[in-house]
Amino acid sequence: MNLRSLTFGPLAVLLMTSQAHAVTACESLKSLPLENTTITLAQSVVAGEFSLPAQGQVTAQQNAIFKQLPAFCRVAATLKPSSDSDIKIEVWMPLANWNGKFQAVGNGGWAGSITYSAGVGGIERGMAQALMRGYATASTDTGHTGNTAAPMLGHPEKLVDYAYRAVHEMTVASKAILAAFYGQPAILSYFNGCSTGGRQALIEAQRYPSDFDGIIAGAAANPKTHLDAWRIWMAQAMLKDEASYIPSSKYPVIHQAVVAKCDALDGVKDGLIEDPTQCHFDPKILQCKGTDGAACLTAAQVAAARVIMSPVKDRHTGAEIFPGFAAGNELGWGLMLRGPDPYYNALDDFKYVVFGNPNWDWRTFNLERDLATANKVTQGKLTAVDPNLSSFKQHGSRLLMYHGWSDQDVAPQASVNYYTSASSATRAISSDWLRLFMAPGMNHCGGGEGPNSFDAMTALEQ
């Protein structure tokens, strides 16, 4: 599917005819009374003088973006919807030339920090990028510090905050803050996220259908329990012994063989596989004729590659648990399979959330048994599986989904599966309010050999 505009229709005529300005001094917001909220900072930031707090290192690209920021009002707050909550948020509002709209941005991984900038040079989804386009914007750390699930161990309320509550509470507080600052509410509100942010986006559409008028859900890490079980299942196949391990030096060998077989299926030989679902590749064609070599796979490596390229299924029922990697993403296998342990994101899920045991050994993982436990523990929290988005649609909202076919983190077919189920469950013409765009050759949330930079927000608004 090619990227096309997502039309808002009648909503478009409600937009302001002129850009709005603040009616309240930024610093006065420090005393704004909000339920379960303590505003800890309210300061005017001079154009080009924002510097990243000590929570992380700034890259040259990010620094260049920050130097271009217009003057804005920066508000920081702590939200405590439960006695064990400690949700940090930031709200940025242009001091002049506000476009009248609000754009909240999502997180990645286990969050644990504010998304000050994301998608530099690609699919923009950070606070800085939103502010530069005239939006009031907000982000949250989801209630803990650090890209790990460790703070959730023994703290069920923090799990709820991370899972869905923090984004909603941030949205409610941010709307109140910007309304106080500008003297009027935002005309339209959007959410923009990828990966964990994509899952947050889908949960918002399902749980809080009136929070946003438009949502962008990129490469949604969803359903998370099944995703993480798949990640560990794959790692077990390749890391269980030395014979099964596929060194990264062989990734290009596999990739070249896949492209050679399937590149021309779309009628054009351009190094990209337009529709990987039509590519049926068996790594056995690369099996070494004799001893192991740099340009072939051993029998054990062939078996491991088959696991990586196939959906994981329940061995008792045959039901699919999570799709496998799409053909064409072989160059990115190292993200999750380089070893010596499975991907940290999945390990954290089972260590700290599912079993509550930091010393849990992934080598003991049993797919059916442990996934059943995970589903019980995280039921209704970490997964956005409800396909019925009728309330979201009835609110007049729009959902734009996208995913790169060469995603090396989240199998892209997962987005196709959710899109299909949501379209069917809502029983309406999906193109009126729901669209999915698959990008050939694009990696996780951007990058890759194919087209990987497009303006999703403009597509949503047109």
C-alpha cells in the first residue's frame, strides 16, 4: 500500500483561521491547581536555548534540532493517580504562533524518559519536532526512570501506569494546562507514537476513544506478551547451543538469497521485496554440501533460520501466537539474536512482570506454559487486542497505522493482523477512518534499504 492522505473531512473546517498566542504568563502556571498533579516547573524558554536534562546524552542531530526550537513555555509536572504512582510529564507550548492543536508523543521500549526528540531525519515523533511545527506537545516517562521493567517489580500500580494510565493522565493534564495558558482548548488533539508508542496509540483508541481526534500508530509492539514470548522463542532456537548460532557474517548471505528469489515478484528488480507475504523462501537451499563455510548454513543453522522466518504456534492447538520475521529483513537479525542472551526487552517482561524474579533463567522458558502465565498476569494491561474500535470511530477520530516490512524488532504481520481484525469488527469502510501503510525495506520505526522517511502527521491531517 502506498502512503496516501488520511482525510479528516468536516473536522478540517473547524481549524483556527489565525494562529493563537498565550493569554497567561508561563511562570504563573506553576500554581495551576489540577487533581493529583503537582506542577514542578513552569518557565519560558528562549528560542534555540533548550538543553536536554541530565537524563540522557544529546546527539549532534538532537542538538541541531534543539537549536532550531522557537520560544516556548515549558511545564513539568508529577502525576499521582495512585499512592504508588510517580508519573513525570512535560508540556511544551509555543509562546507565539500556536497552530491551535495538541500533539502528544509516545515512548519506546520500557519508556522511563521523556521523548524530547525522536525520528530525526525520518518519521518525526518527538516533542521537539511537534513544537517546530506549531503544536503544543506533551510526553511522559510513564511513571519510572530508565528503559527497564525493573521498577515494576512488586509495584503493580507502576505496571498499570506504564501499560496505559500514564498516557491517559498525561493527556488530561496537558489539555488542562494548555487551555489555561492559551485561554482556550486545542481544536484538535493527536497522538503520535511508534513501537511502544504504537502500542500506546492502540490502547488509547481502545480504552480512551475520546482522548484524541487522530492517532498515528507505528510498528506497534503489540500484543506485548505474545511479542516477548516470540522473541524468547526465537532466541532459544539460535542461542541454545553453538551449532545453532548464526553469526552476523552470514546475515548478508541469507539476505542476498532471499532477495534473489523474491525481488522480481512485483515486476521490478530494485533490491526490495514489495510484498514479503508472497515470498516463500526455504533456507535449506543454503545448506552446506559438506563442512561449514562462510557462504552456507549448517543443518542446525538452517533449522534455526526456519524458526526465525516462521510464525510461532502453540504446539498443542496449532494456533498462531505471533508471526515470524518477514522475508527481506535478514540484515537486522542481530538486534534480537546476537546473543548471548535474548533481547533485553523480552527478558525484562518475563523477569520483572510475569514471574517477579530478576534471576529467572530464559533457558527454562516453555512457550505454552509460560505464555499462559504471562497472559494471566498482564491481562488487560500490556496488550491492545480488542479489535472493536466503534467508540473511537463514533467519536469521529482517525487511526493511521504504518509498519516497515523489514522491521527487525516487531514482526510486521502483527500490524496487518490487527488492522484486518479491527476493520472486520467495526464493520465499516475502514479507509474512511482507519488506514495501514506497509513500507517495503523499512526497518523498525525508520531506516533500512527502502523508503523510510515520510510525513505521517501531514497524511493524518489532510
